[in-house]
Amino acid sequence: TWTTAAFVEQAIREIRARVGEKRVLLALSGGVDSSTLAFLLHKAIGDQLTCVFIDQGFMRKYEPERLIKLFQEQFHIPVEYVNARERFLSSLSGITDPEEKRRMIGYEFISTFEETSRRLGPFDYLAQGTLYPDVIESANTNVDPQTGERVAVKIKSHHNVGGLPKDLRFKLVEPLRKLFKDEVRKVGRAIGLPEEIVQRHPFPGPGLAIRILGEITAERLNILRDADLIVRQEINKRDLYHDYWQAFAVLLPIRSVGVMGDQRTYAFPIVLRIVTSEDGMTADWARVPYDVLEVISNRIVNEVKGVNRVVYDITSKPPGTIEWE
Ligand code: XMP
């Protein structure tokens, strides 16, 4: 029978056997897969592992700080923090098309990753949080024709970006490759990852950048981060987090008229997107209790400067998508 303890032991033996004395690079994303991966590798090979965290500036409020703190203070795993916020923001300046936005974010991610691995390298191996379903999906694509080994031709990031240059074609170490998501969660929990990482809702690689329609600016990011925090706080407070597949805020780049005190306001609307789903392929809008919607709306309008209206998205998927971009 499968137990987490047996898995962890076996994974550590396999990592040591595969990697030997060589150096391994790992990009942390903040999710359960890469966090579990980092823990296993660090246990297996200690300082032969280099963890980098590329902060694009699109994570939710307090998330980057919490991640770094967790790794450094609780797990004692050093993390190389790469602050790429300015860089992503300026390369996205003026871009409003959703596809172009994603492409640009993917491109910046690759080039930041490349620079970082050259600066800290050389590395022989790239650690990836490939899960069993991904292995099946990419069965023939990532195999070196000479050696028959799986190699990193692309970085499997949540951006699904590709194109690593030839000299950065690392060998892969993929200790989670036989696991399903629920098994990774079990392992994650067993090694002491906090529930907020283990049970986190799916979060897209481009993060908040695809939840701001139109141009992304520092001001809009701040508004969305504050609104998003309120959504999560109110949902957590009522223990509803696990009832939903995702629950988040979207900022629309249009303005509507409102009134506050005796002042006319002209500000952005926030859309609440809260859905139920089994796998993300189809989804339904959640029948969130009215009083919860009410508190979220009141708090956002009162506490988040720049927002004067909150609307609830009642579109299922299909025909809608879960995200707005
Ligand atoms: P849509 O919006 O297509 O989303 O209904 C389906 C699920 O996928 C997530 N999503 C992403 N995840 N990188 C990711 O890792 C992405 O670029 C991305 N885009 C959407 C979305 O949050 C939902 O759970």
C-alpha cells in the first residue's frame, strides 16, 4: 500500500541516485507541487539545490513574503528571491490584448529564468513538479533522441512557455512524476506544508495580470490585490473556501458613476467570480449566500479606494471561461 512516509523515503533515495554530486535548479511558484518538490530535494541533496522564486508582481497580497518566510524560517531552505516586478510591469506597459499579455509574461518569465540560471549556475539538473497526468500527456515530446532520457526542452511552468536555449537544456529530476494531485497534497501535508498551500485554489501562472482587463498598472494591481484579499477573508471567515473551486476578484478598466457621502464618484467596478467545478473544464457560478456577497461588496466599496461598484458574474462555463482573460 502507498504511504506518504514510504514515498518520501523512496523519493529521497531516487533523487540521490539520479543527481549524485551535481547541482539542481528549482523554480518555486508558491503552489503545492513546487513546494513539495523543494522540500524533497532539499532533504535529499541539501545545498546542491538552488531554489529561486521569481516574483513577477502578480501574486496575491502577502503571498510572496509568506512563501519566503515559510521556506526560510520553517523549512530552513534558502530561497533566491528575484524581484522582477518592475521588469514585468514595464514590459506590459500599453498591452491590452489578452493573448499578447500572456505571451509577453511568458517571454519575460523565460528570460528572467535564463538570466537567473546563468547568474547562479551552472546547473546540471532542473527539478520539475511534473505529475503523472503531465507525464502521460507529454510522453514522447521531452525525450532526448540520443539518450532516451527526459530533458527540459521547455520549462514546465504554469505559463506553458517553451524555448530554452541549447546550453540550458537541463536534465530533469521529477520525483513527483508518479503521483496524482491528491497524493501530492497528502505528501505536502505530511511534510508540514500549511493548509493554505496544500488546499490552495488553482491560481493561473500570469496571476493577477489576467484579472485586470486592459492595461496593467501598479495602481490597478494594488486595487485588485486589496479587493481579492477581502473576498478571501470573508469566504474563509465562513469556512466556505473549500466549497468553491475558485473565488476571486477581477478589475474592469471602465468607470461608472456612484455616490459616496455627498460626493459623486467615478471609479472602477470589481467583478466577483466565484465558481464550483470538478476539474476546471466546466464550472458553474456559485450560489453564494446573499449576506456574504453583501459584506464583500460593502467592504470592497468602502475600503478599496478607486472602486465604487461590485458586480457578481453569473455565467457558467461553457460558454464563459472561469478567468476573464
Ligand atoms: P478558464 O479561464 O480557461 O480556466 O476557464 C480554467 C482553469 O485554468 C486556470 N488557468 C490557468 N492556469 N496558467 C495556469 O496555470 C494559466 O495561464 C491559466 N489560465 C487559466 C484557471 O484559473 C482555471 O482554474
